[in-house]
Amino acid sequence: MKLKNIENYYRNICDEELIRIAANSQDLRIEAIPLLYKELLHRNLQKESEQVNNSYYILKEKENIRGLIFDRLSKTEAIEYEPIELKYNDKISDIFHGDNTLINLLSKFIINNKRQKESIFQQLNKVISLQENDVENIKALFKKKGKKDIIIGSILSMFFLSLFIVIAGTMAYYSFLLFQIVYLLLIFIVFVIGVIKIVKGFQIIYSSKIKTS
């Protein structure tokens, strides 16, 4: 939904509905929150406007820290070590929730650094200020993401492999052979994507089993 449409929606709903949205403002698109805040102020809903403003601050902070962590993990070490402090929470692992790119990057980092003399935990603490109480949360995220990738990859690969075999077996009965070859190629590519997803899923689960201390 476009921001202009969201603004009009907030303007036309009743106070009760607006308050309900404000109570779950942390789940909104970050761009939509200032529009909600503006409407709450307009209706003099002070308590809810403060709550929404706090949600906006937290989401902005998480967004900034995601960028910082992504940068540090991409370079595998901090250019200049400085602890990452969260004012809203004391757990770095919280910002990995729902961010598959960060989870993949962190698992890749762990796999690539597993043979270093320095322990993985010390290295992660150096790179992203990962504290001890984050480790179990990170492992749980790895397992969940890895299992999801394996399930999706298995469904894709099995379905499209079956489709490939069926179509390949009936090709001789149809004309437009060139189109069928292109179609088969596309099916095969999706099958390969499924296999890659399975492999990545196992890698992510494996990375959760590496000792970090």
C-alpha cells in the first residue's frame, strides 16, 4: 500500500481502530509509523503517540545496527573495534529475527572461521559484540532457518524433478521440440535451486552445532 493511501486510511478510521494499530506499531513498515504518529497527535491521543514514537526509535535503531553488523560480518572483522550497544535491549541476537540475510551471513562466517585458533565466540564478540547470552538464541534461529530451507528445497526439487521426468518422457509425442527443451531447462534450473536451498539449510544447521566457547 502506498504511503498516501496509508495516511488516508489512518485519517478515516475511528479512534479505537487507530489505538489498536498503535498498540502493534512495532509490526508496521517503518515509513508508515510517522504517519500514524502524526494522526495520533492530531487526535490528541498522547499516550499512544508516545508509544508509537518509541516503536519508531527502536525500529530505526535495529535498522542501523543491522547495517553495522552486515558491514562487519562482510569484512569478517571490525576495522576499528567498538562494542555495539542496544539501548532498547541487551541482546544482539534480537536483530537477527526475521532477517534471513543476516542469518545466512553469520552462518557463513562461522563455517569459514571454524578452524581458527581463536574461539568462534571470541571472534564473534570481536566482530559484532555478540555476548554470551546471545549464543543459544542464535543457535535456535539457525536451526529454524535451516529446517525451513531444507523443507522448501525438498519440495521444490522433488516436484520439479518429477515434472522433468514426466515431460522428458512424453517429448517424442509433441511438436515444438525447441519450446519443450526450453521448458525443461527452466524446470531443471528450479530443481537445482531447490537442491542449493537444501545444501544451505544443512550448512546453517551445521553452523549451529559448532562450539562457540
